[in-house]
Amino acid sequence: MKKILVLGGGTAGVETAIFLRKEGFDVELVSDRDFFYIYPISIWIPTGEIDLDNASIPLRDLAKVHGFSVTFDKVESISASEMKVFLKNSGERNDFDYLVIALGQSKIKHEGLEHTLSICGSPEEALKIREKVNELVKRGGGKIAFGFGGNPKAKEAVRGGPVFEILFNIHNYLEKIGVRKNFELIFFSPMEKPGARLGNKALKMLDAMFKKMNIKKFAGKKIKRFTERSVVFEDGSSVDADLILFTPGGTGHPVVKRSDLPQTESGFLKIEDSCQVSGFENIYAAGDVVSIDGPDWKAKQGHLAEIMGRNIAHNIAIKEGLKNGDIKGYREHINILCLMDMGKGGGLAYRSEKKAFLIPLPVVGHYIKKGWGIYYRLSKLGKIPRIPGM
């Protein structure tokens, strides 16, 4: 039985490990934390609707259900030419036939970034956001600034949706407890049209939401730096805030940048449509760690990372003669599918090469996403059937 080492315990890594086991391989997953974090529903941690445990699944539980082994360790370096991995505690590893890299991405380091918190950061940051918001509530009010940046050299490495979601959910939380009038909420982004990749209808809806919720907007201003209580733009203007929630654009993972793996200028892995790393027969990669090909509006999303993981398992099985069929690629699956939660409702946004649409889901949208979170957790644990495409 061929041994496959999967690096990364996030969306891409876990899905890859699950489906590699379905194909009959001996699979070991390496993760630097002992739980799988469900980022799409972490937006409710700051508002107190869920706890960290509700957005987490112990990796040992997933390993037991699906039959892969798990090692808790940190990846220090990769030597692709030697097919070796170096782990912080376990040392050198070369006891595998295939390597799958799903380490995720790093964040662009803006000056003063330490003065900000991100809903797309570590799970601990989500808890810190809740703590800071509650401190301002107890104080009687304040200013909260929400923003996201991008990477001009890798435009798909952006996380705008979760920032909009945390903004709208905090607005509704403050309104629910009767203190919204004591707060000034501000949105900022260096993009001229933040959210444009979702399509024109989504842009109009976002603008309407900002007006309805009395949220100030600063778009098209490049960020120079952050201070403890302000966002400073390159034109010399600034926004004062008691709390700054900012999600930077993505850049390549440090381990990839230090490796001999083929990578883009920003440090993302170069892969073929099959998710095989270019130039390396037995190395594959999936998720945020890779550079994806596609239209200008392309974005890295969880459902694409899962498709990559499933394709990797399928393609290696074909290569090893365990099944017949065609090699599967990820490019045909590039689209944007986003159920954006807005606290009191939501909107379903979709974009592909052929069409783009937005379906408003007043009231019910919020509960559909809540239901999806429960379904996702239970289906990952094998307690309920998995619905194809979800």
C-alpha cells in the first residue's frame, strides 16, 4: 500500500486525507494544531452566537472516523528534489511515496499589522475580537474599523467576504443589545470597488447595506500603516478607531518560499490542472498554498480547495492503477459561490464565466448558513451523509 504524507490540517488537507483513504492509501496528516477549524462559521464567535468548540472538530476524531493517522507537528522545511520533509519535533521524514502540500498561505505584513485583528486569522483572534467588542460595549461605545487588503501580484489571494460578514453581524449584534447608536462603524479597503469579483449586483447590494446600516466607507485608498488607534493611508489621511479588524491579502507560505519547489513571485506553488506540482511527479498541492489559473475575478474558496483534494485522491489512484477513468482538473470548477451572512438575513452570490447573480435571502439566509454549519460538521464526522457539492 502506497504511503501518502499530507501537510496541513485545514480545509484542503483534511479533504485530501479523507478521500485518499477512500481510495485505499495509507495516509498520514501533519498539522500544527490538534483541531480542524471551520472558518466560514467563525464569524459568529465575536458576537457570542457560538463558541470556539462549535467551530472546531478534533483532528483525532476525524482521523478515527476516516482511517488516516495524524501527527501534531510543525513543518520546518521541504526538499522537493530529495522528497524529504523536516518537522520541528519529529525531524527528517522521507518514509512516503507521495507528498501533498496543503499548508495554506501567509499574510502580507503591513507596517503596524500587530495593532489589528483578523476574523481570518488564528482561532484565538476570533476570541480576542469578541473580548474587544465587549470591552467597548461596557465602556459605552466607540469606533470600529473593518477592512481587507489584496495582493496585486496574486489577485485571487483576498478574503473580502468574511470581512463583510463580520461587519454586518457586529452591526446587528450592537443593534440587538440596543447600543448601535453609540458606535461608529467604518469600512476601508485599498480597492476602488471592494467586492467587485462578486459581480455588479452584489456591489449594489453592499452599497445599499452600508447606507441602510449607517456604515462609513473609505475605498480606493492605499494603506500606509496601522497605529494602535488609526489606519493611515498613503495620501496622508487617516481613520481613527478603537478597534481595527483587518484581513490582509495573502502571500506564499514561508516553508514554500524557502523551498526548491516551483513558485510564483508571491511564493504560491505552481501546479498543473491535475494539482500535481509542476515538474515533480509525486508531489501534489491544494488550497491556499497554490497559484490558480483562471479569469481575473477568480478567488480561492473552501469548495475549490475541497475539489482539489478530491481530485488529487482520484488522480493518484488512477496513476497507481487502482481505478480507471480520466484525470480530473480543478480549472473547470473555478467559480465564486458565497452564502454571505448578514446577521438578519443573507444573500447567495454566484459567478462563473457564463453568469453572475445574487439572490437576496432576507431572514432565512442567516438560518440557512447556520444549518450549513451544523451539516458541515456532522457530515465531516460521518454522522450524516455528504451531499455532493456541499
